[in-house]
Amino acid sequence: MAEENPVWGRERIPNELLLKIGHRVSPRTVAKYMPRPVARARPALVDLPS
């Protein structure tokens, strides 16, 4: 569900599961199985002549 709807957060997915199939899931459980954002590489510091 999280992969199909990447903008849904850990609060909305449990609500959708409760409404559609009547199953209660904790937001913490959803967060445990959600894909984590990929860390972007930090740009290298450039030493400019002064």
C-alpha cells in the first residue's frame, strides 16, 4: 500500500485498512514496514580561492 501510494503516511494507511477491510493496525507497525527514504549524498565542499 505504501509503495502504491508514496504520499500516504503512517497515519493514513491504518485508517484506510480500517475503513476498507475492518482491520486495525498501529501507525507504528505501518512505519516499521514502510520503505525508508534514500539518503541523498551531500555535495562536497568546494575550497574556493579567496
